[in-house]
Amino acid sequence: MSIHKEGRSLLFWLLLVLVALNAALHFGFPEAGQLHNSALLVSVVFYLLILQFFRNLSCHCLRMSSWSMPLQMARSW
């Protein structure tokens, strides 16, 4: 799996922001364990969704012959 070149810097900065937000929440509210777990789960899911968007997929498409046109198109010619 490779990451699209346009998404690398965004993913890097997003990771830094999410880590900073989670660290601030952890040190700002030390007694709120459920809040920490919920925020961490939301951060990880959000980051994985953005990561999935910027993946480079290798698509292997079959090339159709130029003579094989659909029947509707053949009738209109």
C-alpha cells in the first residue's frame, strides 16, 4: 500500500494535531477515563478514514476490443 503524494503532508499534520488533542485531553482531564477512550477511538477511526482516502490503488482493468460495442449502440449506427 502506498500513499498518494498529495496526502502525505496532510496525514502527517493530522497525526500531530490528533496526538496533541488527545494529549491535552489526557493531561487536562486526568480523571475522565471514559472520555479519553472515546476521544482516542474517534481519533483513530477518523485518521483511518482519511488514510483510506489517500491510498494509491493499483487497478488492473481489462481492455475491451473496439469491435465489441453494446447492442443498443450497434443499432443506432
